[in-house]
Amino acid sequence: MTLTKVLITVKTYPTISKKHSELVCTAGFREDGSWIRIYPIQFRKRPYHEQYKKYQWIEIDLVKNEKDFRPESFRPASHEAKIKVLSDIAADGDAWHDRRKIVLKTIHRNLKALIAESLDTNITTSLAVFKPTKIIDFSWEEVERDWSADKLESLKQINLFENVQDNNRLEIVRKLPYKFSFTFEDETNTRSTLMIEDWEVGQLFWSCFYRANGNEAKACEMVRKKYFEDFAKTKDLHFYLGTTLEFHRRKALNPFVIIGTFHPKHISQGLLF
């Protein structure tokens, strides 16, 4: 067994899988600074002490995911592979100095060039840190409110197959009724709109929903205030971008979505020296 050490920087909103019940896509950095994706992983079924947070180092036995051609994609070596949470990298004041040293080693600023890297079979980039030149807007649109009937039926069959008792079943994660997106420009002044699949935007929506007493429009405005008025206007905002396996090799399409944000405060002149 060879353990891989990973700094977790990405956790996407849970989704229901026809094969693996509920899944979360996780990504982060190895000790050498290279990206790695961990998928599939049934995060909420893990014991509490294995449920890692962002910016925690973990150790886990990983093998290449042979069903995924993307070079960064790995999976747990087995269902029994344990996750050991090692330590945190704290947000140390204004600069987030230790996080910056790892996250900002390689920054992409040209989206067209990044897409070209993803299509180049000698590179096949599928995870990246991206710095938008200008944030234009943060928006949302309504989507299907419930998981599809076939996915729910698959989940039921998986529970029966695994002989999961009612008192041991996870409550089905609520599907987000909205899709949130950033519209931005890159260094070539090209404008793009990308969807956000980060777990945090989903958690924030539900938190705002309850604070707004079930008013969805007000909840969406509260989410926008956080991401657009705070992160985009007052912080040094970067995107974690990841490709979707389904669209990665379709040349006519942009395969990237925003799978997380990195938003430390801007570094003041005094902290540069």
C-alpha cells in the first residue's frame, strides 16, 4: 500500500449516482504541487473522523482511475481504504500566506489557452487555478428541483443491495433548485460564463434560505452578495476550474466549470517584503 498525501482544496456539491449512491468529487494538491482528483468517493458515508475539510492534508491509498482518461483522476484503492486527516493550513490573517504558496504556483489567465491544453492529448489538463481579469456578474437560473426518478430508484436498489437499514441510511441530500454562475473576462478580454459546482455555494444557499424564512429570491440575492460584492470586489479572487468527463474531449465546447473559489484578501504593500 502506497499512501498519497493530498491538500484538499475542492469539494463539489453532492450528487446522486446510479452506481455509487451519493458522491462528492474532491480535488487538491500533492506535496510536489501537482493537481489530483479523487473520484468516486462516498464522502458522507465515511466515519466522521475521515470527513476532511478544505485546506486539510489527508493521506489515503489511491490508484489511477482507469475509467477516466484525465491524468489527474485517481480513486480510493478499495472501499475499505481509510482516510487519515493529518493537519490544517489555517487562514493566517490577510495574506493566507501558506495557502497561497501551494495554490498559486501555477495560475492560468487565458481561458482559450487553457481549453487548448485540455484538448492536447500530450497534456490533457483537467484541473487548474484561473485568475479572471474582470468579474462582470454573478447570476443564477432555476433548474429541476428534484432528483430524477431513475436516480432515486437506483439509490433505493443500492441500499437494498448493501442491506442498509433505515436507521443507518443517509438523508438524501437536497438538490439545489438553482444553478449559480460567474460571468468574467480573461486577459484577452474574452467574456465567459461558467457554472459553480462548489459545495460551499450550495451550503450558503440553504443557509440563506433558512435565514430568509424560505424566500428563495432573497436567498439567491444573499448568495450573490457574498460571491459578487465580497469575493469578487474586495478579495483576490481565483477560480478552481475542472473539466467534466462527459464534455472534456468535445472540441466545440468549453469543458470547464468552476469547482471552487480561492479568495484571500489582497496582499498589502507591507506584506510583500
